[in-house]
Amino acid sequence: MGILRDFDYKHDGFPFANFDTDTLDWDTYRRTYLSIWPTNDVVGAPLDVAFYAAAFEHAAKPGHCVGLSTLAITIWQLGGWFGFSSPASFYLGPPDTYPHPGPESDDLRQAVHILHGRQFDAGNVTDVLQTAKAGHINDGMAAYDRVVDGLASGDLQLISISDGLSDGHAHCLLPYRCETLASGERDIYVWDSVRPYALFPDYYDLGYNVIRINGPADWTYNQNPTPAISDAYVYEGAHHGWLFAFSSTAVRNKGSQPFSVGFAMSDLSYLVLSGSASVAQIEDDEGRLLFETDAAGRPTGWRTTTGLAVLPWPWAGGSGSGSELYLVHGDETAITVHVDGQDYSLQLASAGRLTEVAPRGAGRATDSIRIERRGASHALELRTSARSRRFDVRHVHQPEPGVWAGVRVQDALVTDDAVRVELAATADSARLSGAHARRKVDLVFERFSDGRLSSSTLTGARFDRDHPLIATAEQ
């Protein structure tokens, strides 16, 4: 539906500042997505637990800009949502808790939690992926056009913005008016949850709340326009960050969590790195790279137009944060992930499937993990810069809620050659090969059904380059 009145920044934005929450609990998780397991039970629901730990639990630690902007724009458009009605300025924050108070109402706080968590829903993921494929992830002109079209059609847009790769202070803004100047520059006026009108009236009354766009990657948004308003950031398109628009409707609707059996995008995988490590580079077999790097090989920015089927998730922590999230598009995609660090977990997850790689306790090294996704099957090649390093690999297949099968490859030794691990889609077999010298591993096959977990173990199984190991659950 179209908007019947203009957005009024005095009344249609919340009067309290953006707030952060260390952890979102399991009950909030269940209210955010469809068909979540009743409890945080890694045995009963490994994929629900994996996505909760990888992305949802700490999604609001940096703040709730997506949730606040989505709720504010929805209340403005529809007159109400989740039992909260227009104007948003009616809902006050608790007194004497500036600068990050959040709402006084616990129910409103919970609604913001839920909408913030829905940034991972299939509709929004699809929208962001299409933007990336079109080369518009850092394109102020394209964002301007989408905002204009959305205001006209009723498909209202939000804006994602960042000033850099890992410390770019990723943020979400609510755009409500667009203006093309005589000079050809374009302005997008925004409501900013970090700058609510009740606390920063001059920011709006003096017209500082504007993104100035001179070209696709030539744009500026200044949260610090005066000495009196100077406790935030200045965003510029030239700093290898991003600026793009996405649909608020795609965020607010309830769907499945991305690792679940019911997730709508079967050709999408999530790549999640957590722990004491960072992704140094991601590349494909054609040599296309995800990151620009400095002389020392450290990532400095994203290559947004290379055609690589990988996209960093805009609101995750970013390279070096200890929590990195990437989208991998295509069910025939092969990429190599270079991980620099010590103890970490690297997960590749898609609808109903999860593959996890983790080194055992060792010193710092750079590991190269080639991931091949052939339909529903996964194959991994493990290399390391260390003299030797041991890895554990796990693959889980969940055909329906409450039923899953898994295989664990434990204590795989990697030295100066690669070890290849091939995992069947149904997690009932594994093939290991590639090492020059004879190696041995332990394999554990697991199955969960009717509330019971059963397992079988193959201990000390051997393989080398000329004698691959093929193991099945029946063995």
C-alpha cells in the first residue's frame, strides 16, 4: 500500500537511542522463526542450535538498528505492528540511561529483538544477494533509485551502510525523502536510531540527517556534523564499505531460519567462522578473490564486482572480529577459504545440512580449506602452513525435524600435503584420501530418531594417496 502522509521525524521515529543486547535467548529465537525446536538441544536439533550459536545469539550485541528501523517504518506505513501503533514517539525510554537506553516497555524491546533477528530470513537474504549480483552493494545511485521507487509503490526500503571492512560500524537507516539537487547531487533524508529526534533535535531541524550522493561509490553520511554532535561516525563510499537499499517487507515477515529443512533457498550456503581466527581470503578456481589486501596480505576491502559467488553478510562482525558470516550462492560452487589463526570453527551450512571443520589445539597457522559443493554432497581439502596440524570434520544431514544422521572424522593429520574428505549428502559414508604417508583417523557415525541417539565408531582406520579409505555406517 502507498503512504498516506509524509514521515515526520519528530513523531514517527522512536525517541530513545539504539541499544545493544549481549545475547538473545532461545525463546526469542523461537518467536523469530518458524519451526524452531522447543529447547536449545544440540542432540535433538543440531541445525537449529548451529544457526543460533553462529548468527542469532549475538546478532544484537552491536545494536538493534535493523530491528528499530524495521519497526518504525512498519508502524509508519501500516499504522501498527506487533500491537504497537503510530506514532512511534509515544513509546519512551527509561529515564537517566542515555546514551543507550532502549525502550521502557519490555514488550517493545522483545518486538525489536524479533525484527532484528529476521534480517536472516529467506526474503531478505534473496534481496541482498540480488543486489550483490547486480554489482550494487556499494552504489549510492542504485540505492537512491530503490528508495524513490519504494516510496512511490509502498515497498518501503531501508538502507544498509558501512565505512569499511571490519571496523566500518555497519548500520541501518530509515530513508523517508529523496531530493535531486540542481548540481546533480542526490540527497536521501534518513531517520537514524543512533540520532533520535528527542535527543538530537538539531540533527534533523538543521538538515544534517542526509546521505549526500555524487556517484555510485562517491557518497557521504556524517553522524558528527558539529562539535556538539560528535560521538558517532562519518561514513564515506571511498573507504571500501557499502551502501545499498533493501526491502523492509522482506525483513518483517516470519519464515524459517537458514539452516533449517524448510528454508526456501536450497542453492544457498552459509559460511561461518568463529573463534580465534579470521578469514584472510576467499577465492574460486578461476582465481577471483573476495578481498583487496595490503602488502602484508591483510584484507582491506571487498571486491564487489568480481563475480565471485560469495558475499560477506553486511551486519556480521567482519574480518578479524571473531565472528564472520558469508553467503555462498550456487549448488555447484567450489571455493577455497584461507583462515589465519589458532582455535576456530568453520561451518558450511545449507538447508538441512551442516559441515564443520575445526583444528585441534595448536599454534597459529594459515589453513587453506577448499570446499566443493556438488548438489547436496560436500568435499573438503585441508592444507596448512604449520608443520603439522590435526583437524576434526563433522557432517550432519537432517531430512526432517527431529531426525538426522551424522558422520565425524576425528584427528585427521595434515602436514605438507593435502587431506581430502568427501562426505555423502545423507551422512552415511565418508571417503578420505590424498596424504602421501599412511595416516589413520577415527570415524563416528551417528543417527538421531524417535528421541534417541545411536552411534557406531570405526577406530584407527588407515588411508594414504594410493589407498583411500571408504567407510560407511554399516561398517
